[in-house]
Amino acid sequence: MDKSLFRYIWKHSKRDQLIVCGVVLASQPFYFMSLDLPRQIVNEAIQGEAFRDGNVTAPFLSLGFELPEWLGGASVQIFEGFQLSRVGLLFGLSSLFLLFVIINGAFKYWINVSKGVLGERMLRRLRFDLFSMVLRFTPEALRTVKSSETATIIKDEVEPIGGFIGDAFITPVFLTMQALTALFFIMVQNVWLGLLALGVVMIQIVIIPRLRRELLRLGRERQLASRELAGRVGEVLDGIEVVHVHNAHSWERAEIGNRLFTLFDIRVKIYNRKFLVKFLNNFLSQLTPFFFYAIGGYFALRGTLDIGQLVAVISAYRELPPPLKELIDWDQQRLDVQVKYDQVTQHFAEERLAPLVEAREEAAQDEPLVGPLVAEELQLSDSHGGAILDNASFAIELPARLALISAGSPAASITARILARRIPGFGGHIRIGDRDLMRLPPSVAGRRIAYAGIDPILFPGTIRDNVVYGLRFKPLGQREEDRREAERRVAEAIRTGNPVESISDQWIDYSQFGVGNADEFDRLLVDLLSRIGMGNEMYLFGLAGRLDPEKDPDLAGRFVEARRRLHETFQASGMEGLVEPFDADRYNDQATVAENLLFGVPTTSELKGRNLAENNEFRSAIDKAELTRDLVRMGLQIAETMTEIFEGLPPGHSLFEQFSFVGAEELPEFEAILRRHPHLDDDMDRDDQVRLLSLPLAYVEARHRLGLLDDKLRGKLVRARALVRETLEKDGSAGVEFYDPERVCSAAPLRDNLLFGRISYRVANARVRVSEAISTVVKELGLLEEIQRIGLDQQVGTAGRLLTPQERASVSLARCLVKRPDILIVDGALAPFDEARSQQMTELLMELTEQRSLFMVLPNDRQAGSFDIQMRFRDGQITAEKTGSRAPGADEPPAAAQTMEGEVA
């Protein structure tokens, strides 16, 4: 990036800046004429100078000019205009003045919009440039740069820079031209008044910015003091226990009081300076009208200046202070933004960035990483200066299976990270053939080397998104989109230096995996994850996932068939009591009252949880069904029972989990309601009704067992279903996807769609037996792979927090394997697994990387027997030994794979 903000702006936006500046210049004649019209209205129409010779009419909109004497002095008439009476001329000139006001307003509107769009375009470019530089940060820079600071700079700190970019050139040009036009007009009317106005303007331009620079300095000092105050308050809060233990309250109060006085003193100085500047600016702005009234009035009395000219001069001068004030504000903003820009460029200094690689160089080096791998004189020390590697050397022939045996030393992991280009700051050289490993273009290394470390990094999104992350090198085809919208998006991307590719384009080359579409590729991913050991997890994720019957009606039909088969299985094996199916004509005791009333799954938050009790449409439906009073009475009974059960119990007690519709923090609220309404009465306010109504809506008879539902109330609830559905569907957007035994409910998980009911709370071990039955039916109907494929849509959460450590490690390994790297480096990625599972995973990795290179860091040599080469580390030495063991189908390594040792200097 350019060190100068103005150079950066001009480099990327000079065309747009010149266009807008051209429009600014084109607007000035109209602005000048709008300043002259008040003089014409006063002199020609009101005072009647146009009718001085007894003329009844005067020309309006007459266009012409006179040639100078040296060209003959002839006058040229272009348009004679319209002959108007005195009143007509007054309204004509007034209308013309209004027209110029509209024209000038239109110019200002277009200029301001153009400035805003230009600023947003440049802000988009600036943010993208900064993000591109983030991607080029070297590993050394990443250790010293805080990610939160970098993100804040790109998100927040460049925002005022973007707002200033549109004003950088256009605003001073526009405001200066406005001020000069007004000043020139005053000069034309009377040169002395013009010089007087110019003198006052020059005083304002010189003095006010100097005074405001001190304001800027004080503002920065105040910001720093405020930041230090916040930091100190945070420190006290973090160490509040020490303050209490050592009775340091008085000291801390005095210390904070001193800081507050410092902040107060700075603010007083700011106020004094700020309002002094305002006073001086206002005084100078009003001083000129004083001279105009006094001196201009004197000239008018002398007859050297007519009244219309004096009115026009005063009117024109009113146009001078606003642009001058805005120019002074612009100068202050320029200083502030320049400081911010300097801080940004310092954060993204060139020494922190890796050099860019040209496309020709990248293409030339994009060859398979095979051949002799030679490391010479590797040197690296730890933070205390101890040698981890010291003049260590080795040579092996790729492809190879290499076990780096750590035996408690960090040297194995360090060597693996060096080979993965994670640690560039080391001495020595590593070459693959005639190519320096550290000089490979990042794109080539990213495609041909994969590294799985001990702490897998996952991004928010689905499992699929994370597994295919390493395959999105570049788009292979564009998606179908609106042509005009696509052209606009691409044009804006080109203008702002952004990529023209869309994330909706086709980024994955399915043909290289032997598949033709995304569905077949998903099956490949499922197979890979199953082989890694995540098959059962993918199945469970899929059962918790959702299926859209509109997108895949055939698969939805197969799940409906599986639902029938499952119910037949339950009946045939005497397990029908394990699941109570959904029946439109029966109340389901295993479901909540709300589920029974809705008989479907809410799709909006307004109908979920306790929001349902506040929903007007739902309330009107249960009012019509005459259920409100019964449910509120039921709520009173639940509240009374809960307050008795939970009295004296600490928060977190297991009973709170069993009766999950009431939390410990809500008990005082319900106790207050019971005091106000010990019995059901008609004067209960709506808020209390809503709170009480929310309790029975979450009530499950089979689970909570309070005996609050009888057959009569069950019947009323079942009969109310149709009324609730009809009421919710009146507006065309029900907010609920209702259950249908012949369809898949896209809002419900697959497990619920297969059961189409609720598992009984009364039968012991019911969930396990039901899960086994589901698994059997799924396998019989060949739906296992389809469910696992739906499991690819499982969200992993921020940094993969929704997955277990074993699942995160599996997804990370799958991400490395799916891109089929020439070299796969596994450094602690199997740590979450036990030794038996780790051995199985090692054997699987050996199989999946056949004819390619696998480097694995192992804690000992118990799992190293199947590797071609074992690399050992001791006191800075590296010993690479052939094991004589080869994977099936692998070729013997050539002589270059003989042992080399790096001796300690």
C-alpha cells in the first residue's frame, strides 16, 4: 500500500474524481446566476429599472452579448425573450430563481451521492487490500500480530478513512469553487466589499485551523486517558479479591479519582478551546455583514452602489461561511484520517508480508513433489537458546512413509512443521529435487502438502464445508444468475479490485475424483469419513438433520416408507408401547400441550417456546376453543406445585431439570403471581396470564406426572387443533409445518420423521430399543448412506466447538486426505484417540496414501514398524534408517535413502 493516503486515493479513483470535479465546475455558472437573480429582482422588477423609460413591458430571458470595441462593438442578439409587465417580470424572475435553486440542489444531490458511492467503493477496495495482506502474513508476523486487532482495523478503524475518501478531492474543490464564485460575485458588484470579504476569509482560513489542531491534540490525549481509565477499572475488577483481602479500597478510590480529575481537566481544556474557536469563527462571520451594512450602506447613500447590488452582496456573503466552515472541518478530518491511515500501514508493514509470486513462476513449479528430499545443515534453537536442531542433515527419496519418532523430544514435531512450511525461521536448506521447499509458491505448497496438527482448526459451517475447504482453489464454472445482476456485480468487483468470482460458482472439480456431481461426491466424503471412523457419528448427525422434500421428493418418499416399516416392526415385535404415534384424532401423552395443540413444528420464533403464549393469533384460537381459562387454571396449579417442590432447593438441583419449564430464577416471579391471584379470577392482567399460560404449554403428562390432564381436557385440546390451524393459516403464513402421515416434515429432524411420534417416558430403556429398531429398518431399506450424507450438513460451531476432540481430529484428517496431497504430514493429529484406535488410524492412513508420501510424528517406535523409514532425534542429530518394511505395492527406495546424520557442532 502507498504510504500517502492521497496518493492511494488518486491512484485508484482518479477517473471518478475527475468526473465529479468536472460536474462541480459545470455547476458553478448556475450557482453564479442564482446569486445574481436577487439583484435583478430588486432592481429591475421591484424598483422598476427595466421600465425606467416609460416602457409598459420589459424583456424576460433575453439572450445576447456585445462584442468589445476592438472587434467593432457590435451587439449580437440570440433570443429576444418575452415581453412581460412589471408583475409578470417579478414572477418570471422569481420563478427563474426557484428553477436555479432546484438545479443547484440537483447538482448537490448528484455530487453527494457520487461522493458516497466513490467512498464506499474505495472502502471496499481498502478492506479487500488489507485482507489480502492478512493472507500474506508470514508465520513470524502471525506470532506477533493479534488477530482481534487486525480484524478491528479492517472492520472499524478504516471506516472513517472510507468516509473521507469520497471527500478527499471533491469536497475541497466543490467548497472552494462555491466560495470563489460567491467572492467573485461580490467583487463584480463592488471591488472594495469583495476585498473586505476576502480579508476576513483569509483570517478565518489561517487562524481557525491552527486553533483546531490543538483541539485535535487534546482529543487524542482524552482518548488515551479514557482508554487507560477503562484498562485500570478492568484490572481492579480482575483483582477485586486482592483489594478486599488487603483493604485497599481507599487507595483504589484515590487512584481512580486522580485519573478522573486528569480526564476532567482535559475535557475542560477542550471546552475552553472548542468554544473559543466557535466564538472567534462566529465573530468573524458576523463582522463582515457589519462592514457590508455600514460601508455598503454608505456607498448606497453616495449612489456608487444600488440597493439591489447591496442586497445581492449580503445574500452572496451568506453563502461564504458554510463552505469555509466545511473546508476547515475537512482539514481537521484530513489530519485525523491521515494518522489512522499511517497506523494501518504500520500494522500491515511490508516486512510482515510474504512476497507475491507471479503466475508464470507458480505454473513452472506446480509439479508433483517426488524425488530426492535433501535437508542440509538444519539449525533451530528454542526460546532459551538451546539447540533443537544443530547442523542436522538427512536425505530420503519421495514418495516414502516416514516415521518421525519423538521419544519425548520436540525435535520430531519441529522437523515436521519445518517440512510443512509452518516454521520458516530456521537455518539451512531443504530441497525436493532442484526446488527449494521454502521458495515454493504458497498455492503450490497448499495443493501438494497437507499438515494435520495437534490442534485442528475448523471454521464455522458444516462438516462438508470444512472437509472440502482445501479443494476450493478456483472456480471451474459459473452458476446461473440474473444476467444484469451478474454484470453489475462483476463491474463493481473490477472497479474496486475485488475478485469477480462468486462463492456460489462451481469451485470443486468433481471429475478428478471420478464422480460427476455433488451428490456422488457427498457419498465419497461419507465413505472417507466412515473409513476414518466417523460412520456412527455421521449417522447420528444425519438423524438429527433435516430433509427438504421439495428438493429430493424420491428420498422423502423412501423415508415415509421407512416410517411405515418401522411402525410395522413395532407392532410385529410387541414394541408398539415404546412409541406413541402422532394421530390427528388422539391426544399424545408423550408430547407437550403446545405440540398437541399445534400438531406440527413451529418454523418461526414467534411460535416457539414461551413466545407462543404471547402470540395473538394463537391466543385468539384458544379463546374461541374456550381453552384459555382451563390452561390458566392449569398454570396456577403447576406454579403452586413447583413453588412447594422447589422451596429451599439450590439452583442446579436435578428436579429443575426434570421440571424444565420452570427455572430457579423464575420462582420468585411465580410466587408473586400466586400472592396476587391465589385463585383463578377474572381481573388477572394479561402479563400474569401469559406467564401462567406458558407453564401448561410445556407440560408433558407422562414426564411430569402431576395428574393435571383428564379425558375431558384432552378431548378439548384435540378438538382445538383444527381451530388453531385455521386461525394460523388465515394470513397465508402459518408459521407451523403441520404433521402429515404421508409426507416428510422438513422442519422436524429425521429421527422424528421416522418415528412420527414420541418415545414413551414410562418404558425403561425405551430410547435404546427404539434406536436399535430404527437402525435395523434403515439398513434394510438402504438408507444408511443417505442419512450419513445428510449428516454432512451438521454445523461444527465456532472453532469446531460443537464437535468432540475426536470428531474434530477426524474432520481435519479427512480435509487433508480429500485433496490427495503429494506429502501428508501428521503431527499429533491422532492424540485424541486411544492407542488401539490410533494404530487403526495409522494403518488406514498408510493405505489411503499409497504411492504418496506420509510423514508421521510418533511418540515411540511401537507403531513405526510398517513405515519405510524411521527418523530418530537425539541432541540435535537426525538419523534416518530404512526399516525394510514396505507397504503393499510400493517400490523399493533407491540408494539415496541411505542414513545421514547431523552431528552436533
